[in-house]
Amino acid sequence: MGEFVIKLPDVGEGVAEAELVEWHVKVGDLVREDMILAAVMTDKATVEIPSPVDGEILWLGGEIGQVIAIGSPIIRLKVEGEGHAIAPEPAKLAKAEEPKAQPVKEAAPEAKVEKPASKPAPIAQASKPLSAPLAIGAPRAEGDKPLASPAVRQRARDAGVDLRQVTGTGPAGRISHEDLDTFFARGSQKPVVSGLTPDISVKEIKVVGLRRKIAEKMAIAKSHIPHITYVEEIDVTSLEELRALLNGKKRGDQPKLTLLPFLMRAMVKAIAEQPQLNALYDDDANVIHQHGGVHIGIAAQTPSGLVVPVVKHAEARDLWGCAAEVNLLADAAKTGTATREQLTGSTITITSLGSMGGIVTTPVINYPEVAIIGVNKMMTRPMWDGAAFIPRKMMNLSSSFDHRVIDGWDAAVFIQRIKTLLETPALIFVEG
């Protein structure tokens, strides 16, 4: 018998460390090759660490929320034969049916950390035999931790469901979102408590993973950037008529148009006249990096929190090209499969809460950018045309600017230009 040391693998180009967000095993567990042992996060993407061998867990080298350097030992296993150290290939980012870009708010209670031995040494005693892999569809034994992705675990916690009661149909009994759907369809819901009773519980939730990254970035943005927010009302009646017309005549291979591609094209034209809005401010060096390429971040809400996938070179995409890229990035963000490249490099950002957008918002700038455009809810309202009140589709833009770089006048000129383009959408297609 011997010891096998698993080191944290290289999980991305240029990444020197990763945050441990979940243990899937505990000391004493028997594991099979390719079984998922842990999940780590870097740059808003969660990567699973599989086991390269069969063995028994002897030691876990980190606590949930701890940042670990690439190449550091994270797991020791008792294995047959001679042991050695290896950095396994990390599992691929989540498939579409199992989101992975999600933080784990609580550590599994079994995932305790034991101090490592000073030096790995062969173990003489025989290990207990490895149990056979759990048959597909079989319920898990009492005390056996169910296999599931961080997203599935979070969904189960939110619904008050004990995953040990859910039958997994994946490899080794792994539980998927479809298995949860089946469980809910059978009516196996958390019982409703009747009567009114005081709740004196206090739940401690460790801020880790994506939520911690969001918190850090928002704190930097608000502490470093003096925001000025400018709100303007936009009549989008004509734009909505044009959008409906184009969607009615689109080819089968073309995506359905939403408001966003029109706004993106309007921003590109407005930025051509005011390039200082398409910039990043290095406040340490007191240097403004003004970009020629317009890389528009699209703030997207996912089950785990806010991510900002980026439409690169919007200036080189037409209306349909913008729409197709937005759809691709939105799907990647929701399923947690967005790559590091897709989540970085924005020079200006759009944020929208869709139908819940409210009347006015005060968007926080996506640091170190200097501007963010906020889309509010579209509503039909009576508007006076000089002779009578007529129904018009109205929408507010609530936009914030870095007042160290952008003066109030420049912000107003920028938004007024976008307003003109959206209210007369034919101008969006006029070159020059």
C-alpha cells in the first residue's frame, strides 16, 4: 500500500491560484477513478477536480473559501501499490444541464480538514475493499454523501430537500437537475408548517466563490469611482414596431431580435462621436486607456449571482450578429459554461433587469470602465402630442459615469445621442 498525493492542477492560462468552493468527499471515503473530489473557482468559472485513481481519502488540504496555489497538495489517498504525487487534469466546466459557475454558500458538514503528515509514507495495513460503483438509479445509503454539482446542491438547499432522498440517474448515482425535477413532480416537497411561530434561527453563510468576487468588485467600484447617474426617458414605439417587423421577416437561421442589439448598435454609433466613453481608467497610474474596439459587457443574472459576458468588437457586428452573440453568451452564462475569455475584456457595460427593471436604477460601474448603460422597464403610457394624449411605449435609461473622467455635459450628450437613435431607429442603419 502507498500514499497518492493529488496537487491542485493548472486550471487556466495565467492562473496562479484558485479558491476552494466545495469538497465532494471526506476523510475515510472510498473513491473511484474519475469521481469528482472537489470544486475550485477562478475568474468566475468553477472547475471540478476528479480522482485519477481508486483509493481511500486520508487527508484534505484546505477549507471552503481558502485560496490555494496551483501545484499545492490538496488531497492524500491510500492506494494499492506505490504512491506518488500528481496534478490531475481538471474536469471540464459544467455541461448545459448542470450549471457550474456558482458559488457554494455552505461547506458540507462532513468536509473536515485534518493536518497532513510531515512526509508521505507507505501505509502497511490493508485498506478496506473499495465498494462497487453505485448502480444508476439506486438510492444512496444512510450517511453516504450524494453526488451532485454545486448548482444542484444549491437548488436542493433552497427547496429544503435532502439530496439523500433523491434518486440519481447519472454515473455512480450522480444527481442532476432532471432528477430533482422528477423528485418534485412526485410531490415530495418540504411539508408546510401550519400556524405562526417565531423563528429565532440565525444562519451563517460564508461568502465564497462568485459571491465573494462580486462583493470585492462592487466595493472597489463604489470606493474608487465617484458616480454620476443620468436618467432619460426614451420613446421606443417606433423601435418596437421595427423590431416586430424584422422578427416577422427573419430567416430561420437568424436569432430573434430583442431590444439589446438595437441599443448596442446605437452605443457603437454614439461612441464613434465620443470615444472617451469607451475607456478604462487606471487610477493607480492616472492613465486612461481609450479603446478603439467596442467590447460591450452584458450584465447577466444567473442562479449564483451576477456575471458579465462580453460581446467583443460590437463595432464589427451588424444587428443580427450582435443578437446571435448575445444569445450565445447568455446561454453560456446561465449554464456556467462561459470561458474566461468570454467573461473578460469589456470596455463599456449594459445592465438590465428586463420586465422587473423598475422606473429608475442607479447602476454601479463595472470597474475599471468609465460608463454603464442601465435599461429600465418598458411601459405603455399616455403621452401628449400637442393635441391629444396618445399611447406610447416608453422606457428609461439610467446610466452611470465615472465623474473623474466623464463630465456631466458629456454624459448628457452621449445619452441624448442614444435617445435620438433609438427613437428614430432608421438612423441606426445609416452609415457615416
